[in-house]
Amino acid sequence: MHVIDKDTCIGCGACEAACPVGTISMDDDGKYVIGDACVDCGACAGGCPVSAISAQ
């Protein structure tokens, strides 16, 4: 599963737009999180301009 490093995330929304299953959303801190419906395709990681997303 992929995870978003909240310290690196700039809240730009590129990952949300890249997610084919719509499981990425913004939390209360203005950072993005990946939900349980993640299919682990990695599209979000490719869309992140600051490399805040990695596979775990």
C-alpha cells in the first residue's frame, strides 16, 4: 500500500486527481491521506510533484 508523508505533502491535490479509484482525500490539517479503497496502483506517487508518496 502507498502512504503519503504528511511532513513532505504540500496539499496541492495532484495525487487526488491522479487516483483512479478516488480514495485520496484531504484531512483536517490540509494534507492528503490515502483511504482503505486503495488498489495500490501507484498512480498517486507518479503524480506527486514533491515525492511525498511511497510504497510500504
